[in-house]
Amino acid sequence: MQTKDFLKQITEASGVSGYEDSVRELVRTEFALYADEIRTDTLGSLIALKRGERSAETPRRSIMLAGHMDEIGLVITQAEKGYLRFSTVGGFDLRVLLGQEVVVHGHRDLPGVIGTRPPHVLSSEEQEQVVPLDRLFIDVGLTEAELAESVRVGDIVTLRRDFTELAGGLVAGKAFDDRAAVACIAQCLQHLSTLKHTWDVYAVATVQEETGLKGALTSAFGIEPDIGIAIDVGHGNMLGVSEVDTVNVGGGPALGFGPNIHPVLYEQLVGVAKKYEICHQIDPIPGASGTDAWAMQVTREGMPTALISIPLRYMHTTVETLSLKDVERIGRLLALFIAGLSEESASELGLAR
Amino acid sequence: MKELLAELTETWGPSGYEDSVRKVIQKRIADRADEVRVDALGNLIALRRGKPKRGVAKRKIMLAAHMDEIGVIVSHVDEKGFLRFSGIGGVFPPTLLGSRVVFGDGSTGVIGREKVDKPDEAPRMDKMFIDVGAVDREHAKRRVGDVATFTRPFVDLGQRLVAKAFDDRVGCAVLVQTLLGLKSTPHDVYFVFTVQEEVGVRGATTSAFGVEPDVAIALDVTMTGDTPEAPRMAVALGAGPAIKVKDRGMLAHVGVKNWMVQTAERLGLPYQFEVLEAGSTDAMAIQTSRAGVAAGVLSIPTRYVHTPSEMVDLGDVQQSVELLLGLLTAPVGF
Amino acid sequence: MLLKELSEAVGVSGHEGAVRQLILDAIKGQVDEHRVDALGNLIALKKGHGEKRRKVMVAAHMDEIGLMIVRIEKEGSLRFRPVGGIDHRVLLAKKVLIGDKKVPGVIGSKPVHLLEPRQRQQVVHVEEMSIDIGATSQDDASNLVKVGDYATFDVSYRELGGQLRAVTGKAFDDRAGCAVLIQLLSGTYPFDLYATFTVQEEVGLRGARVAAYSIAPDVAFALEGTICDDMPKLKDVSPTTIVGGGAAITIMDRSVIADRRLVDLLVRTAEEHGIPHQFKQPNMGGTDAGAIHLARTGVPAVTVAVPSRYIHSPVCLLSLNDLDSTVKLMRETLMGVNDIELNR
């Protein structure tokens, strides 16, 4: 499938952390076009294996690519007088929820809205205050009795937003964090089907990243790859945010550098980007990266890891914005990098024979 | 059950010092398990082997309840014999005011407080101290590193019970009663009484790695939203065992959650769904063990968690045992 | 003097190569095998004598807190962020060395003459600071440094003398621990000693975690340069440890509750041999033992440390007497490790 179409399909689908089933099936269909084997592990991560071609004497090497398919969302905590109280799953700025449309996954999918009191009834002081979680409600337009039949405490709620095309090849929507990475990985697999590669590739759409990198931790333990590359989103440039903290949307893959990234693996990626003239930028990360790379690096006996970030504005809102060119560049970079992996790369990385 | 709860809650056992609690439990379960061992950190692991049953796939199930309770540890003995301290686990400073604490050797101390500069200043542990009634440092007979817990007797109010450390001795009691009441099961069931949950689910981390379960259920307490002006929560005391959906540390495995719901409905047991804003349980650690474990939590509603007077409903506790027995004697529902 | 070289070597979390090489050169002749793992840990094995040998892991971390260059501004100044936990307030007006070429720079600070009285009371945060390397433009600066370069404080090791045999320098957390471990390798032991020089402790005990998984020891000790807060205070409260008080034994910190049998062994050994020792204030800080004790099915562990004033700031201070006490305590304790009962 075309990147834009695939991205639209998977980001409009529902897949809150811990409840990724619907998205997983869509990803499975796409990955299956290129993979030799596909399985789902205990926590629900989708693991697709595309085998490399190697001679009998060449030792088996594998690389794991991780992009998380879960999105942040909400969960129903209580019903009250026909309205629904909720809590958050993953990190939220509550302020973006006012006037947001949602889907409540009760007995059936119920469209709803997080309503806000009209300005006419609010004092100017009230309009200056952030509405706290316990004064926010989801309204699905049902009576108390109907609600009791169709919604239970613990039901999951997805935020609703259609995929939108902006100018200049930019697109906006929800869950680009991190389904855009899943799209990059799909792109990579597609390219790889036309290239020769000796290393085995595990393309993993992980679960529950937003609630603690759980899918990456457990899938990496099960796979035991030689190296791991996580693809996630990085803060894209916007007005009012210091350039120190952002990377440029449209500036190409942001290659992470710091304790979470193996310095040789970083150099190898930069080398490939330069060789094939793929526009890229450096993303200095002095500590925890807050991504699947953080979990993969310390699985079992540890592994060389790298992080490639897609520049993305307005992270964790329903109007996340990125450049499709960046997604395509990352897909290409990964494929070319993998095609270039050899025993020499393995020894540069210090991997045992 | 009441007598078991009284014994367990009144036993001294802060995180890292669970020996006495382990002994109490070991005594009760020793001859009802096929194998019992204690691992490197002190977790008590009791195995009940499954008896093969036609048409039922045998699974490896780990049940976990933690033996440790919150407490305090002495950080400094001042010249006059007063003890400065910090908390072990989530100690809520207001609960310390006016409390008595007891050390491992049985001696007691009283918690005092520095003068208050601002009238509505929130109480802080670094402005408190323990007074053991000594006249000076030498006579205090306590050292840096000594630990103490809250001390309060178990009280039977009839349907409701009050004690310190229902978190998580009530979970331990449910596991003990379940093991004693379990005649036969098609699964290999590991009853794990963990250590050091309150300081970071540490015992669960290492015991899960050793047991390698397919499925896990933690037994722990959860808060309720049914007291005056309580933080909002749909869980109530006496409304049955709570099936966890999510807490701050994890999302319950959907398959385990649904299995628990189906079993409760099959047995006609009341149950409630739990979304907990703060805190987590041993299941959080077990879930990410090795290549992942399908983990859920059976929570016992408890009021006043992490205070010296926690309250549970006997019905909720007994129904938790029934639910657990129902789960263990049937196929795993996913 | 070994501590001097270790202290002056540069090895910020994620970039410990220079320290690792220094240590490898110092221990090569004392160990049977060594390897470097995927994260950069140096794991050296000194085989013991005897039949059924236990595996004892002793860890000290090679990394120090430091800075990372995150942006080169148009006019040539450098923006930076801390690597590991640094109090913003220690940064003003300090000298740093950047990258492997050790390019000198200074963290500037607005002159007092130009400050309003109110501003002198405000804490400056790292986002507002910059490093001046004397460059006049972005291009000029890019010839000398690049984004991602690590920087450390430019501090020389000094001996202050006196009864305490006090010394100052940077990174005593945890080059003091490394110095102790290197000295321990000159002994022979009745078990297999895995001397593990770990990486990335300061950003989350990362190296120790994977090293412990790989080694799977029976028992573990972490060696540290630890918090010492013995300056005069307004209240009679704990100094955490005191300089001159001897080797500091951890009963409990934020990352681990030490195995009591190991604590008892340490105390017994210290008392038997008259080695000065103290107990570190509980619940302060975290160490590699925090990661090691949770490896696989669990490992009994404890941390022993050299008290060091002013850690996580440019200049630390410790007493060589305490360092020597720590070496002696560890050496004697290790001789008794085989005999303690590890079953429960």
C-alpha cells in the first residue's frame, strides 16, 4: 500500500495501549506482504520475520526494528447522571481535550464528545483556569438507563480525528506517535523485497510503549536480536519552542546520539545517509530517550541500539503533524542500511562471533 | 479467615524484613503444597502440581501476594536520643502524627514533630522524629538502619475488619485459604508470597523470572471511592472483588481480565471493575518478565490504604477466595 | 597515584572508552580473562582456587556526570544539557573540556555589576547558560566541536595533606570505587571474582543491569564514592556519611535493601580487624547494586563506599584514609564470602 494510504488507515483505527487488536490486524495484513513468518507474542506485539540470504558459513545475524502501534487514550472510570467520567492511558495534556470528539468502546462503539461549558456561563477568572480531570465529562448523548446497558467502568475510549492533508506534503492526524514509524517499517520491508540482505530482519509493531515500553522489553527478550533500532517521533520545530529542543519537520530522519545509542551504530547509520544523500539531522539525547530503544538496549545481556526519530509537531494531540517525505526517507534509510549489513558491520559493532 | 487475618496483620514485616511473616505462612501451608522453597531475595514459592484433566490445557499459573508492609527506617540518632527517620515504601506523612511504631525487638517509639511555622503547613517526615523515651544517645539503644512498623491491633467489627497492613496480608490470606481449599487443579499453580513489593515490586521481578509462568494473577488491595468526599472511584467496600483494568503501572491483560469476569459470572459472584489512579502491584513486574506474561490483578477493596487502620469487608475477602478457586479449577479462558 | 589518573580521565555516561582503557592497562596482568560487552562494560574474571567456586561480582562504575553539547548557536556559543543528575547551581562560571580533543571552554555568567539585586537571588537554569570556546561564528565553532560532544569539568587532582590525607578532584563518584576495585585485584580469592567496571550508572544503572544478567553471580558488591553531607547544619540530623568515618556500608538506599547476611559479614569483619566503618544514611541515592540484585532470580547484594563530599559537582573531596579502609574492609570481607550460607 502507498505510505500515505497505509498511514491514514492505521492512524484512523483504534488501538489504545493494551487494546491494540484492531490496529494489529491492519499492520499484519501489510507486513504479511513481505514477511516469511508472522506471530503475535503474549503481550500482543506483532513480530514479522523477513529472512536474509546468506551462505552456510556466514553466521546468522538479526536486526530488530521497533515502532509502537499503541496510542494514548482514555478509560471510563464512572458513570454519573448520564455523563461519563474518565482517566487517561498514557501522557496527556488535559487542556487539549476540551471540545474533542471521542469514541467510547462499550458494548458497541459510541461516538461522543468531551464537552465544555459555554463562555456565557463562565466568569473571566474561570476561563483563565485549566479544567481539572474531575470536571471533565464524556457525553455520548444517552440516558442514564441506556448508558448502564452500553458502557462499563474500564471501557476504553479513543480520540477521534480524521487524517488530514496539509500543504507541502505535510499531514496531520492522531496516533502518528508512533504509527508513522510502523509505516516507515512497512516502507523499509517493501524496499527490502527488491534488495539483497544477509541479516534477518524482525519488524516489530510493539504494544504498550506509552505505558512503559512493555512491548519492546518483552518482544526483544523473545527475539534476542543482535542489534535493535527503534523508530519513534521527535519534537518538531514550532513557534514558541526553543530550537534546542526540536528537530526540523521536513529535515529528514533525526538520528539520536547519546548513552542510549551505540556510537558505532550511529556512525554506520550516518554513513549510509551520507552515501545515499538522504537528508538527515542529529538529535542529541543526553539521557533516557523515552522510547523502545531504552528498553531494547538493556534486554538480557544488552545490545547495540539506535534511535531514528520522525520530526513531529504537537505530539500527543490529535493534530500531530509530520512530513511524508521524512517517513519515506526513513523507510529508505533503514532498507539501505540493512542491505549493507555484513559480518564486517558485526565486528565493527563488537558482536561476538 | 478472621483468625488468619488477625495473625497475619499483627505480624511484624516491613520491606526487606519479611522473615516472621514468611514463617507464619509457611507453617500454615507446608503440608498442602507439593514443593516449597525460598529464593535468593526471600520470596516464598509453593507449588501445587496439576492433575491432568481431559480436554483442559495445563497452564503454569503464578499467583502473587506480597508479605511486606510499609514502615520507617532510622537515619540518625541525635545527641539527645531522638531518632530521625525516613519511610520504607509509600508512607503518607500525616498518618505518622501521633502514631506509635514498633521495632523488630518489640520496643516501641512515639512520633513527635518540630514546631510548625505555618498553621496549614503539610506535615513532612523530615520535620518529625521518633521518641523511644531515652535520656540520651547511648541510652536510646537504637542504631542507624533499625526499622519499625506502625503498631495497631486487629479489630473485628463484624462484617468489616480493621487492621494495619491489610495491604497486602489480606492478599496473603486469600492465597493461603485458596491453597488450603484447593482440592485439585488441572494447572501447575505457584503460590508466591513476595518480598519488597512496597519499595518497587522487587520480589515479584525475581520470582517471576524463576517461575516462568504463562499466566499470573496478583492479589493486592485497591482503594475505594465510597467514603465522604473521596477521590472519585467506582469501587466500593462490600460490592465484591475488584477486577483490575488499569493502574499507574500497568494495563491488565484483556484475556485474563475477561477470564476473571466470565468466571465470576459463572459462579454468580459479585465483582467490580477497577481503574486505580495511583499505585501498582506485583503484576506490573510479572507482566514484563522475560518474553512477557499474561497478567491481571484480583483486588480486594480496602479503605484507608497505607494508614495504620485499613478496613476490608469480610464478604469481599471470602468471595475473592471463591473466585480464585473457580479460576484454578477450570480451563484458562484464553 | 592511581586515583589521580582515574579522576582526571574523561568518561561521561555513554562515552567511557578512555577510562576503560586506563583501567584495562592497570589490571591486565592481574586477571585471567576480560571482555567488553555491547554497552561497554569491562568484565574481568580472576579465577579462584578450590573446587566448587562461587561467582562473586564486584562492580564499580566508570562513568561520571557531565554535559552534552546540544546546539551550536549562530554566533559561536554552545548550548548544553547535563548528562546524569547535576544541580544547575554548580554550573555558573566553571571551566570545561569538550570532546576527545579536550577543547577548553567556559560556562559564562553575567557580571555582578550588570545584575539587579533581585536577579542575584534567582537561580539560573541550564537552558539559559552557554559555553564560550572563543569561536565567533557557527562555522568557526564547528571546526572545533560538534553537537553530541561530551564535556567534563576541567579540574585537576590535588592532595591537601593533613591527618585525613584529604584529596580533591572530579568524578570521585565513582573513580574512588574503581580505584578500590583495581587494588582488590592484586589479591587472590577462593572464588571466581568478576571485577566489573560498569558504564552508564549515572543515567539509570544501565551497564550493571546487563552485566549482572550475563554473569549471573551468586553474590555481589557494588563499590561507590558516596554522598557525604557533613557540612555544619542548622539541625542535628544525619550527614549521610562523614569524611574520616571509614568505609560506608549501605543498609538500604532508594535502589536496594542490602542482604542482611552481607551487611553482618561486613560489620563482623570490620570489628574483628579494627577497620573504621560507618553506616550510610538509609534511603539516600541509588547504586549499581540496585540493578544487580534484581538480575534473573535475584542476587544477594550490598554497597560499600568511600565517603566523598560534593559529588555531582566539579570538585569532590575524600580522605585517602577512608579509601584505604574500604580496600581493607573489602579484602578481608571477600575472604569470608565463601563461608556465608546463601540458602534460606
